[in-house]
Amino acid sequence: MIDLSKNEARLKRAVQRAKERNIIIPTFKEMKNPELIPRVIKDKLKDVGLWDINPINLFRITWKNETVSQGGLYGETNYIELPKELTGINARIIGLVGKWFPTGSHKVGATFGCLVPRLVTGQFDPTSQKAVWPSTGNYCRGGAYNSALLGCKSIAILPEEMSQERFKWLSNIAGDVIKTPGCESNVKEIFDKCWELRKTRKDIVVFNQFDEFGNYLWHYTVTGNAAMDVLKMAISAKERFVGFIATSGSAGTVSGCGDYLKEFFPESKIAVGEALQCPTLLLNGFGGHQIEGIGDKHVPWIFNVRNTDLVIAIDDSDCMNLIRLFNELAGKEFLKKQGLPETLINNLSLMGISSVGNLIAAIKFSKYYELTSRDVILTVFADSMELYESRLEELKKTCGKYAERDAAKDYYRSLLGIKIDHILELSYYDRKRIHNLKYFTWIEQQGKNVNELNAQWHDYPDYWKSVQSKADEIDRLIENFNKKTGLY
């Protein structure tokens, strides 16, 4: 699942590359708790921008960065709470904020979890191999960024219909950018391109977020810990944590963080969101959609389906309506007239398209379970509208100028009017049905072992605990790697 066997010859070359480029690698412990980061590292960060291509920014792969673009250090976990006046529900919705990661998305952490274990074991040679990052957007951005920081060459693969911000930024960071046919839900085309590269090139290593357990492990260890920190700060003794909500994507967030939280709150629920236009989990369905950040038409290999409680489908038109309401001038003015404070209105841009999807799923979750003011729901706002400005421009061209009447319509229909349709509370056999869908992608198409597929289900929870236990071992390998460079 996470192979930590060593290749000493490649490891020696990786150490030398790190020494030459002054690369020091943070541990999982330091990403969870930046107070452990040495003062000498923090002093260097004071002169470095959040998105700069500088190896020291590896130490900004944490949920606890200061909310500044230049020279920031650390504070409490970044989150916002959305009040009843906005959501229309009594339950509290709290979202971890991903904007303040390098690249503006938490996916940079998931790519770290995939690349670094292979780097510090010598399984990946940065001097002779390229890291391939298949993705629907933010994962390949994070992968290309971490590759640049770690002295590796990279290839980014993503669908041609993704937002232009992604392609523009990648053109300056990734060694190669490959566009595949289709939109967000065209994941198989990305996988097909990976197989084509494997057959034609010997100098690549594919880091597929949908089957790399380093993705799951980073979210279990780092995102899970950040979520617990927020709950400890935000919840009073009279309140209760009732559920963690996240759209499917690669399932690293929903399963990794969700599994962590459920250990502490066994009565809580894990709810996974997906696009109604591509209801793979809900109906074994297919289709295209506009919720950038979540791939579909398959069940990720690293998705712990057996620990998941609900599937909630989200209409992508509601997401597109709300990004206009939250970010257009007329929308902001309308929200101000509804009595929402200006500070909250300004913070709504912290939610990108899939983050708005998480908000909608959280509202549906609350209405479905008839939650009260003592209940707290946690979700993730993985990225911000900084990565989707081109989508707003496209909406202006296709739908016209956004006016107050549009804002009122979207506020009452796509926010306060959210209903509890297209929700499936999973029984044992509902979960098994979804788990079984992995067979067609991962066994028939991608060559995985059917015995491991069965182990994910029948060896539950031991199979998943064996992954969760790897963080300390990886930290020891990172520490040894840093010592060999002589830089730390």
C-alpha cells in the first residue's frame, strides 16, 4: 500500500540533489504542529512569498499558515464559520480554509504525501526521472510545485476544459503540460494517457492521486489533526460534532480526514458529495459537470467506502449560481441588505467551486437530519475563487450582467431553497455496491490485485489502520534523509 523499501543507489543521488539545492524536507509532525519547526527555518520564511518557488516553502505545507501572501509564519488552523443568516439552517457549518497553502489549494499537501516517501527511500530518482501528476486540476498543480521545490522534473496531465488559471500557472512551473479530452469527469482519459506514457517512456514515475495511499495518509495525519484542532477551539461542552462533509475527488480528504475524526467521534457521520450531473456513487451514473475539483465515473482506490455513511448529490448549477452571488458586486450588495456583515461577505471568496459544493452538501446534510443549533458540521474549503476568475467572466458572457434580481433568485433558490433530494443514507449493501465498482476501474483497467480489493472490505478496519500507521516511519526516513544532506 505504501512501500517503504529502499533503493540505496537512487537514495544517494536524491540526497546529493537535495544538498546541492539546499532542500530540507519537513516531517508530518512539523506539518501538524509548526511550533516544532526550528527557528532557523522560520527566520528564512520571513523573506519568502507564499507561492515562491523556494524549497523553504515546503515548510508552508500546513493548515496553520498566517493569512498573508509574503513572509508569513504560523498561527491557529485556518477556518471560517458560516452563520444561519447565510445558510438558512440552525446547525453551525465550519470549513477549513485551503487558500493559504502554497498554490492556493490543500492538494499541495496530498502531493507531498505521495512524492516524499518515494524520494526519501530512493524509489524515485530526481536526477533521472520525471514525476507525472494526473489530475483534474489542483493535484497536478500541487505536484508540479512540489516537484520544483524538491528538485524534480514534472509532467502535469489534466482535462482540456479545466479553468484557464490552471493552465496559465502550470505553463511556468511544470516541465510539460498535457491536455486530455473532456471535462472534470473525464478521468479515464487521464489514466489512458498515463498508460501511454508508461509504454513509451522509461524515465517517468506516475503519482496517481486516486490510488496513492500517501494522499490518504497526509489527509488522515495532517488534515485530520487540523480538523480536531478546530473542533477543540470551536465547540462548547453543550454542542456536538455530527458530521464531516467533503466532495469525492480523489477521496483523500473525505476518507483520510473522515476516518481520523470518526475515531474520536464514532457516532458522527461521514458524507461524500458528488455532482448530480455525474451520480456515480448515487446511481452508478455518468455525465459531465462543472464542479471543478472532483473527478468522477469511478470510485477511487483509496476511498474507504465501508466507513462512509451518506452520498449527497449536488446540482452544479447551484454551485455556479452561488459563485456569482458570493463574488459579483450585485451579489455582495444583496447579501449586505440581508444583514450579513461585510467581513463575512468578503470571506465568501475563500470558497472555490467545489468548496461551494461542500457548503451545499453540508446544508443538505443538516436539513436531512433536522439538526439544531447545538450541532456542528465540519467541511473543507479546498481552494478559493482566486483559481476561478475566468469562470466568472465566462458566466458574464453567457448569462449576462449580474443584477440584484439575479442575486435574489440565487439566494432564495440555490441557497435557502436547498432541499434534501438526491441523498442516499448507506446501508451495508449500499456501501458494498459502491466498493464493488472499484473492480471495473482498478482490476480490469488498471491492473490492481483483486485480493487487495477484497482486503479493503473484509480486512476492515485493519487494512486501513496499516496505512494510517505509516506516518511515524516516514518521519524517521525524512529525518535520516535530512541528516545525510548535512543541512539540518
